Amino acid sequence: MQRKISLLPVTAVAAAVIAVIFRVFQLLVVVDYTEMGFFDPAAGFFLGGGIYLLIVIAAAVMILGYIMDKKSDAPAVVRSAASLTPKQTAVWGAAFLAGACFRFYDLVFGFNGIDLDFIGEAAIFAVCALIGFMILGKKRLRTTVGYLQIVICISYTLKSAALFMQDTIIIRVSDELILLLSYVASVLFFLALGRFISGNESKLTRCKLLVFGGLTAILSAAASLAGYIALAVDSDYIGAHMSMHPISEIGATIIAFAVIFTMYSGNMLTVEEEVKNEAENSETTDN
């Protein structure tokens, strides 16, 4: 039997690839760093604001995909965190550890002093590393992992505040605006992820988790990965303007895609195994 292809994860991947390619083109051709990183006025609306239009369209399509998945009772919509298999949870653990590694690289090689951004980055690194080891150690998602997502949300909020305060024209500078949007999407994604893992979901938690997970992957890839690809193409032009392209955000892309694709995979635990898993998680939390 041929497996049904879900619209939401396909859209997230396609939009991320297109956003990265389009952003690399913008960085090399459209962004004028002699004018503080503004778009070249001669480029026109599409070449300048087209990436924002892409993000809006991707969000709309992912919401439509979620609605279709909800009607068809897709696994990503109807199953709980306890229904993930040990291999699937291990993927999450590996993703968080990968995210921690990218954070550590930025903390060491991108150190510019202790400020709000550094504190937020350090906290995200520590929590991602802790979550990664906790998941890989037990091969299941304990509710504690869900509550730890709150620390990541607070840390991203600190990073957003630091980024917003450093420049009063952030809306006009594409590097800063895309990075800020990636931080905001990450806050909403990790908040929904925490509610999902801890079993405290509200009516729209699953929609927020999947849609903002896709947006986090798209925006973080555009903010980070695109910068390093452009750097490889023209290091002389881009090299002095990499501060707004932190490599750590590649980790957010990895975590978001790991969550989306494991939730959409068809191999889930049975209802009986899920109940047992939930009981074990509750016992671990109580102890």
C-alpha cells in the first residue's frame, strides 16, 4: 500500500529549500551592505520582499495541511508524545544534542562579551544538551523534558530583546528582521513542544507545534544556513557581515524537522504500549 504524502512536512521542506536559495541570492545581489544592509531599491518588490511573501504562503499552506490532516486523523494530529517509539525519541535526543553542539560553537567562537544574547544562548545550549542526554538515556519523553522547553522559550525571548534593542531600524535591515522572526517562531514552537511533551495541550497546541515548527525550520535556515552558503560563494563580500547569521540557528532547524518528521512517521506504538509508556513517565516524574 502506498503511503499518503502529507502536505505540511512537504511544504516545510520545500519552503526551507526555496527560502535558503532565495536568501543566498539576496545576500549576494540584492542586499546593499554599503547602506547598512538595506535592500537595493532598484531590485523591486519581488526580489526584496519576496522572501516574506514566501513565508506567508508557506504558513498558509501548512495551516491548510494541518486542517486536512486533522480531518484524516493523521498520526501527527491524533497521537500523543507517549506514542513515539524508542527510535523516534532517540532521533529527538540526537537533534537536541546537535542543536547544543551548534550553540556551543557559537558561544566559543562568536563570543563578544556577556550580554542578554550570550546569556540566552548559553541557557539554550545547556538545556538542549540536558534534554538530549535525558532523552537518549531513557529513550522516552519524560514530562520533565516538556517543562524544560520553558527555559528555551525564555532564553529566545531574551535573545529577541537583545536583538531588538541593538538597532532602531531593524524592520528595514533584512538580516536582523529574518533573524528576529526566527526567534519569535522558535519561542512559539518550543512552547507548543513543551505542552505536547508534558501532556498539557490546549485546542490549538498541535497546530501551533507543527506550523510554527515548519516556520522555525524555514526562518532559521534562511537566517543562518543561507549566510554560510553565501560566505562560501563570496567570502570577501559576506565575510564582514556574518554577525546576523549565527550558526547556532541551524540547530533549531534540525530540531524542528526532527519533530515534524517523526510525528508524521507511521510507525507508532500501539495504544496499549502508549498507556504503559505514559504510566512509566508519570512514575518517573513523581519520583
